[in-house]
Amino acid sequence: MESPHLDIRGLLILLQVSPSAYAHEMSQTTEERLANTYEMHPPRILELLDMRETTHQKFSDLDVDQPFFQPYPSEIVFQNYMPSEMYEVPLVLRNNDKIPRLVKVVVEDSLYFKVVSPVDVCNKVAPGMACTFTVLFTPQENKDYIHRLICVTEREKFEVPIRSIGARAILDFPDQIHFPLCPVKCLSQKTLLVRNIGNNEAKFQLSTQSPFSVEPQVGTLGVGESMQVTVDFLPTITGDHSQQLLLHYHTAVPSTAARHAYITAAGVVPQQVLQAPSEDVYISLYGASTDVNVRLDKNSVLMEKTYISMANQRTVAILNRSNTLVHYQWKSFATEEEEEQHKLRFSSELRQEEEDEMEQFLTECDADPTLRDRLSLLSRTFQQRRKQLHQDRLAFSDQHIVIEPQLDSNEGVEPSQEGSEEMGQHEGDIWPNRTAEISIIFKPQEANLYKHTVYCDITGREARLPLRIKGQGIGPKLQFNFDQLDMGNVFVGSKHSYEVLVSNKGLIDATYRLVPPSTAMGLCFSFNPAEGMVPPGACHALEVRFSSDKLGTFSEKFHFTVVGNPQPLSLTFRGCVMGPTFHFSVPELNFGEVSFGFPSNLTCWLSNTSLVPMSFGLRIPGDGTGRDSVTSMEQALQLDRNKWRPGDRVSERPREFRVTPISGTIRAQSQMDIQVTLCSNTVQQYTLALVVDVEGVGEEVLALPIKAKCVVPEICLQSPVLEFQHCFVGYPYQQSVKLINDTDLPACYGLLAQEYEENPLLLYSSPHPRGVIQPYSTEQIPLVLQAKTLGQLQLKAFIAILGQQGPSLVSNCVFTAELLLSCIGQGPAIFLSVTELHFGTIPVLTDVPRTLQLSNQSPIPARFCAQMVGPVPCGCEGDAQYAMLAIRFQACHLVPLYKSLRPEEWYPHWTSSMELTPG
């Protein structure tokens, strides 16, 4: 008999029990089982005690995770017992320490289990020695019991499990099931007749792993009954395959073999394991698989070039040179792993789509609660889609390549009856030593190169057989009569029309459509028609119109999509949009020297040499932006203009140039007269340009230089003094002032008005104070002078020339000539008819009249008054007396008049004040 030994391995002990070993174990008596127990395991320590209270030997060589005593057996098992009979099993506790130790066994209250201690139980057990206790078991029924013993040492408490195994079911499975060599992916089956040879009803579960499967997986079998169990072997790879068929009994207490699977290095058996209602038996499965002689007659197929909307066909043969019926199916993926990855990826996308749809639906439900009734409909929709995804076998499916079996020409080939009709055309069965003809139909939808690899999944072959299919789709063969058109230089705004011929050189209808351009220059083109269909061998004409208002070079590529052709048809137009070509008839406008304030005109032609009308605008940069310049005529005719010198350059300059017309449109290959007028109000040298702005082209496209020089002619007086000699007071005298112009330019002159004085001595004016003096000529200025007082009189008059610079003297004006006016003012000339009046001898108190005639010999009236001054002694003899009559004239001398009177007749004699008109 083999001696028991202690197993303290650190890993789990997995002891798989075969059906024969299980049947043998279950058929043993309690004594036989104890006699066949050769292994011991450290017990489970329940509690550590304080050795200071239990012993004086506080130190030990054993670790705290190892008890002082090792029990044998590690688990007390009773089996195959009869009710009401007593059974006993000895429990041996051996001291593993090097010091004598005490031990006792405590049993919890039980009607079925008792412990009988040895006589010397109170004595210490010497090192290496054992102490034997007897465990008594009295069952009442043939069922499972479970209990435990508590062993108490000086340092710890540990337990020894007690298990009583009642009636058991035993199924007579073989220990091994071997399958003969079979083709890979072909199903092999073995059917077993299994009988329950135990003494209890069998409730069991069968399970295994790929490539094996078992049926039924769950069953119940009464005592002495039998049933069929089928084990399938379906290998997916070649080689040897082995697995375990697990027979799981639903019983009350785990068997010893099953318990060993859960014993750890510390010898701990979890309590839940002890109570687990299961017992496991393992049946060894073995099978081998290999590839059979099944192949494709070719691994690549090159389809003929095929027009779209048409079809082409090639044939591929599957050769079955084996003695096995094989099943084939065309797949899109090379391996099952790739198919599973595809399903997982699609399932993830479907789950994300469901979450998004659900979130959106719940948002809509918050706004409209009545929509919640549709939530179940949405859930069922996605459940159905997940179900379809799970059931999808991912057979090859493509709209361009169709694979169909040729049933009429292949004996012994049957299409698959599983699945739908769509699946049936992609799979079938091939009898042994037969050939299956497969039609490859190529239906291109676009003019493209099609490359597909399909995989033939055949039972009997581990790897799927690849078939590379290559085909060229031919689309409509449209072509233009040219690919590129150089339009050359085209004028902006001009309209051009071109004709493009599009021909169909293929055998099918060609439908085309213009892709709308997106560039600015591309939008200047128009195609008519922009879309259409060209039958085979036909030719259509496209009218292309172009008109652009933008300048610059361009190269526009237009694309026409052709149904069936992935690459569009291209048509390129290139050229340069240029502005109108035009020029002036003269290289420059040279006004030469111009006189200040005198308009000068120059005329030129602006010729449009292009084939399109040209809208233009003319301007002269650098010209003034203020009011129009003052002309000499305006200065001469408008007497209220008192400004003669040039304006201040700092202030707003006048507009001196006038262009006629300032804008307009010149027809194609025509010309227009342009007149430029310069009326300068600035003494300077002009270097400007007449620029042309062309509408739609730009500004200052062309510039015509302008040159001019503004001068003020030098005008002089023939005489600086104008002598009027004697002038009656208040009487106007007129003389002419002569101006001399020795230059080749005209000048505008003006006699400046006399400044206002309260009592002027002289007044002058002119009926024609302003005028124009022509080149190399003289001009008379009439000047009227009036003396306002008597005596020698002088006054300065000023003559200004328009534009002349000089010192400001009068009215903020300048002068070019100073004229001195001189005269002698005198009153009216009066003559008396007589110088004495003789009354002779006259009676007293009698009025005797005498007449005195006054004569005014001047051109001005003379106001006078007469007054008797008084008697004048004359020294005459007799009574003759003299008196003087004083006649006073305004601005005249007093003239004395005498008459003889007697003294008594003297009296003053006044005449009325009178005015003598010029006589």
C-alpha cells in the first residue's frame, strides 16, 4: 500500500476525472476509498490563538500558515452506506512540529456524526507522532450529508471536512471518443448509446468546444435507462484536434476529484465549493482533418472589355477529385475572422445609429408627448436589423460581377437548398469526382477598371480558394473635334461665338452634361445645349458663346460628365481679354505761350481701332477743382469784377481746362473729335496730361501730354501824363489814354475806378474803362475829367492788366501803368455889356430904370447875386453922386458898377439872385 504524502503545490490542482474513474470511485466502499487515499492537503485554518495563554513553548519552526498537526485523511468521506447502520473512519493527526504539542477535536452537534477521542487525548503528542480519533457516522437515509470537525491546537484552529456521498447516477460514457481522418470543414458524427448504471436519476449537462459539438446538451435519464448522444466533429483547419467533453452531474456535494480542482497551496477549500451541487466527468475527444483534392481550374479571370449597360461572360470550373460530396459558397472575405470583424464594425455603426436616432426621437417626444407610442416601433426596427446582421452569411454580392452556376451543363451539381434564392445562386454541392461550371457575368456600370477577389469556401479545403476577376468597363466614346481652342486676343465686352462638334465613336448612347463652371471667367461662357444624348455614330454641334467684361489672360477648362465614364470629358478655351485699342491723333497738346485769362483751344482725334464700342471718360489730373477760371471777356464785360491779379495758390485753384466732350462712346473703328480749352488763371509752366478712363477696363489707360506756359503781356502807356489845361469847374473834359502792346499775346486791361473821397478835387471816369488789346496794337481808353474846384489840380489814375503781379495800391488791385491827370480849375466866364450906368439928371422920388446886360461865355452855368455896396466918393463937381453895384458870382470875381445920384437918393438896390446860363 502506498504511503500518504502531503501535496503543497502553489498552483491549482486540476484533476480531470474520466467516466471509468468516476464509476470506480463511486462504486467503492468507505473503507476502500480510505485505503485508496494517498494524498494529504493542508487543512483550512479558521483562527490563530494566543500561545501565551495556551503554552510555555511560544516558538515554533513552522510558519503560521502551516498547522501544528496534519490530518489524514484531509477530508473524511463516507459512501455506499445503508440507512441506520454505523460507519467509522479513523482520523490521524500527526505532529509536524519539533516540540510536543497538544491537540483536541471538537465536533459540532449533529445527529449523524460523532467523534471518539483516544485515551491519552490530554497528553502532548511527541514530534512526528500521531494521535488517532474515530469518526462515527449513522445515516438515516441514502442521501448526501456534509459536516466538519474543528481541531484545536496550541496556536490555531483548523477544520476537517466530512462528506457523505449518497446515491449517485453513473452514465457509462467511454473515456475517449476518436474520429477517423475526415476532410476539413466536413461534418463527422458519432452516436453513443448511454445507459445510467448508477443508483439515482441522472440530471446532466454536456458541453465541449469547437470543432466538436454534442447533442443533446441537457438531459435527464432514469436508473437503468438509456439514450442516444451524438457528438459532431466539424474541423475548420487541418491537423489533429482534441478537446474534452464535459459531463456535468447535478448532484448535492462535489466529488473528491472535483474538489481537488479547487484546493489551493494553503489547502483551503472554499465553503461555496463544498456546497456546490455539481460533479464533473471529462471524456477525451480526438479527431483529425485534412485537405481533399478540390480546386479551381484557374485562379484569375480576365474579362473582355465590355461596354456599360452590356454584359460579358466567362466560365470557371470547380474540380472535385475527391470521394467526398463537397459544398461550395462564394464569399467576399478571405477568412471567417475578417467576416466577424466586418460584422462587429457594422454592429458598432448600427448601435451608434440607434443611439443617435433614439436621442433625436426623445427630443421630439419632449416637444410632442404623443410620439412616445412610436418608441416601440423604432426599437423593433433596429432589433430586426441586428437580427438580419447576425443571420447574414456574407455571401459574395456585387452589382457589377454576378456569379451563377451552370446547372444545365453540369451533372452531379446541385444548388444549395438552404437560405433564400439569392443565396442559392452563390452556393451549391458537387458530387465526388465531378466538375461544377460557374458563370462569371461582368456587367460594368462605369468606364472603369474593375478588380475583385472573390473567395470560394469549399468543404474539404481549409483555406478559401481565391479567384481574382479583372474587367475593363468601356463607356461611351465621346470626343470633341478639338480639345483646346486658342481664342487669341479678344476685346472686352465683345461677343464671340464658336462651334464645337461632339461625336460618339462608340456603340452605345452617350449622355453628357456640362459641369457648371465656378470661376469668374468660366461664367462668361455659355454652351447651347448644355446637356444631351448622342447616339452611336452621330455628331452634335455645341454653340459656345463668350463675352467678358474682365481683362486678363485666361485658360478655362470645362468638364462634361458622361454617364458611365468616371473621368469627365474636358474642353479648354484660352486667350486674353484686352481692352479696346485706341490712340490720339497727336503725340501731345502743346499750347505754347498763352495769355492770362484768354482761352486757347486745341483739337485732336481719339480713334477707336478695336472691333467693339468704347465708353470713355476724359480728365486732366492736376487741374484745379474750384470754380471755372475767369476769362478776359468776363473780366472786361462784368464791371463788378475788381480782382485783376492771380489768385492765391494756397486756396482752391480754379478749373482752367475744359475738355469737350468729357465722356462718350466711340463706335468700333471710329473716331471722335476732342477739344481741349485752356483758360489759364495761373502764371506758370504747365506739364500735365489728358488721361483716358475706359469703362470696364481701368483708369488712366492712355495719357496725352499737355504743355503750356501762361504769361502776362507787358503793356505800356504812350505818355504817363494826361494834361487837360484849363477846365471849367464841374464841366467834363474827355481825352484818350493810349496803350501800346508790343507783344504777340493779347491782354485784358482796365482803368481802375477812382477811390471814394468826401470832397474830391478831381473826378475821372471812362465810358469804356475795360477792354482787350490785341497783339502788336494800340488801344485808346477814353477818360473824362471834371474839376471840382479852382486852381491847379493833379490826380493819379491806374490802369491794370489782368494777371499782372505787382504791389497792391488801390482796391487790392495791381497796376501796370500809372497815369498822372493834371488841369487848372476855373469858374464861368461873365462879360458885362457896360461897365457904367449913367442915369443923368433925374427927379427925386422917381424911378428911372437902366438895363445892365450880363453875358455868360462859359460852358457851365454861373450863379450870381447883385448888391448895392454904397456911395462912392468920386470928387466930381456939382451934385453928381456915385454908387457901386456889386454883382457876386459863384466861383467868379466881383465886378464893380458905378452910377451917379444925388445924395438924398442913395439907397441900397438889390436884385434877385439869378443864374446865368451859358450863353
